[in-house]
Amino acid sequence: MEKRTLIAVLLTMVIWVGWFWYFAPEQDQKKQVITQEQAQESAGVKDSAEKKTDLPVKSSALLSAVSKNLKEESLVLKTGKFNFELQNRGASIKKANYTDRNIELALNEKMFNSNGTIDFAVHFSEEEFLAGNNLGNELWDFQKIDEHSVKFFTEISYEGSPLRIEKLYKFTDKGYDFTVEYKFINRGKKPFRFKGDGAIFSPSDTLGPKLDYNNRNNHMMGIYSIADDFETVMKGGGFFSKPGEIKKEAGSVDYTGIMSRYFLLIMMPQQFTPRGMVFDNRDHHGYRTGMTVDMGEIAPGAELVKSFRIYLGEKDKDMLGGVDQKIVDASDVSTLIEPIRYFVIWSLMWINKLFNNLGWSLVVFSILTKIVFMPLTKKSTDSMKKMQELAPEVKKLQVKYKDKPDVLQKETMKLYKDNKVNPMGGCLPLLLQMPFFFALYSALINSIDLWNAP
């Protein structure tokens, strides 16, 4: 009995370790530093040389805005799901309140060396992708097109060439998607090309809600899909390599974005295919994940348009599928436990309607679970008890056939068969319960319905 019990325990541990190895984040986020001031304190003088490369100076050699007498302004747009506050500084979303749950998704704090807005930025080199450019800090002109559309525009000089950039937000009245459209207009008299013939478009450095980011369960991560293959990307290097400032992957990009514990921000290119993914891999910085886009040549007076469909909402497959089926995998829920997980959440929420207290609901749920699994538990206990009763007979066979392992195995199995005992009877019922407990853990950790529940 002791040997069989030990095997059951070992098998259970192997499954648990395998589960966390496969599904847990690649990096422990406990050492992340939330603010720039904290980063400076923790790094110390020893890392001063690294900081110089980790915090590059914003590049303005290639890009400079034409000076205008503008004042900082903002405007509010309301949709069926969000209250947005847009600002002309950086032509960005300053606030994004998810009205269904009254949750703010723009952090609006200097966390992770970020300005905390949802900016849908464009950068024209990897250096700018890390350091930022003037477009993110300059004041843009803007025009409210209608109740759900706003156009920002500015004039810049790119290596001496005049260029007008327009950024149009088109929100939907219902749903979790909207459009961000960039338009680049050549104001010069000569054909225009960006340096390297490309640009990097990305949604944001961070995504709310604001949580305790020293808790590893509250980490953020970059997400992307290349050739219909969804991936998450975390800070750090490989097993045998040191982390660089940037992680890259070439290929046909379907989308890039950022994932927080409960929400997703996804940027999908429309009618063009980016050539690769870029991720900010620096410590103490945000999780900006961009796509490298070929820009080509713009003739004098001509324009180049790049449009993106945006998903901003919960990590819910139905919500994601309602926008586009290709982003459903971004919910990041294992298909093996998904049906059980949803059943667990539904059961807990149903019980919580009766008690209006998640703590007591969990107690009741645990009791009901114990009752449901009682037949399996009883079968496992009975099997181990029979094995214990047969232990003396098994020992006799081991002594009798100690030099004949083949015969010993045959006689042992015959003994079990004659007494109607299954050697795996003590382990199998326990293993059958494991997917349920995995689903319960996933529900408690990642379900927004259970977050801050009374």
C-alpha cells in the first residue's frame, strides 16, 4: 500500500510540475520595478553603465515637429462599452474606462518608464521604438469628425522633408473594436522614403487595470501571432543566452498586442501584412510589442495609408470571436481544461447569487465537489485497503521468487486478479480528478468575474 501511495503522490507531483512548467510565465515578475525612481534605487551605481544603454535619449535627428502655438486639450467620447478621453499630446487615449465593470484600462502613471497612455505609436527605427520620438510628446491639432470619430494631425520634418501625419480614431457604438488609421502625406516636391523603408506600429507600453505588479499573477506580457501561430513574449533571455534590449521574430504578422491579467489590447493590420514582430525586452520598461511594416515610396503630394483594427476588452473567447476569429487564441486558455473551467466559473457565480459572498460560496462549492468526487475517492480508498491486505502475500512471493523476476511478476498479477484488485485502482481515481483542480485553479487566478468579489 505504501509503495502504491508513493507512486500516486509522485505521479501527482509530476503532473503539477509539468503543468506549471508549460503554462507558467517564463520569468518571475517579482523583481520587476514599477516606477523609474524605484528602478534607479534598486539598480545602484554598479549598473550605471547599463542604464545608459537601457534608457536611450529620445531621437530627434530624423524627426522634428513644426512648431505651433497649441495648447494641451482633451475630449471625451462615449461608446456602448467605454468612456474614452483622448488628448492631443501624442494623439493618444488618456483614459479608457470599461463601463460594464467600471475599470480603467489606461494606467495614467509613470509606471514601467511609460506615460501610461494608450498611444498606438509609430516609430521609424528600432532606436526610436526603445527611446520614443517627438510624435509621442508633441501637441497635435485635432478635429472631431462626429460623435465617434476624431482626427489628429501634425506637420513634421523628416530629415528635412516636409511630411503631414494624420491619425484617425473611429470608435464603434457597440462592441469592443475600433479603428486607428494613419495617413502619411508627402508635402515635398520630391519622392519620399522613410529611412530603412519601414516603420514600427505598436499599441501601448502598458494595459490596466492597475494591480500589484510584484505579484507574479498580475504580470503583463506581449502577444503576437505570426502565420496563425499565437505566442506570448516575456522579458528575459533564453536558457543559454543573455537578454538583449529587443526581441524580434520575422514572418507574416497577423497581430500584435499586450495582455494584462484580465484584459487584451490587440492591433490588427488591415489589407497589408507586416514583416515581423518587435518587443521591448528591457527590464523596468513596458511591454510594447510592435509590428514592422514596409512603407515604400510616397510621391510628391501623394499619401500612404495604414489602417488597424483594434480589440480592447476582456480575455473572453466569445468577445474576441465577435470581433475576429483569428484573435480567439489570444484568450490564452488551454483547450484541455476550457470546458471544465467555464463550468467551474458558472457554478461559483450561481452559488454566489445565493450567498453574495465569494468566501462562503467557495466553502459550499468545496463541499459539493467533495460529494461529487466521493465515489472516486471511495474507490481509491477501497483499492488501497485491498492492496494493504495483500501486502503480506506479495512479500511472500517476493521472497519465494527473488531470483526469478519474470515469475514474480506473473504470480503477483495472478494474485491481484484472483482477489479482484487493480494495482492502479488507488492512483487512477486521483488522476481523473486532476483536470478539475487545474480548471479550478485557472478560474480562481484568471477569471475577472471573481476579481474583487465580496
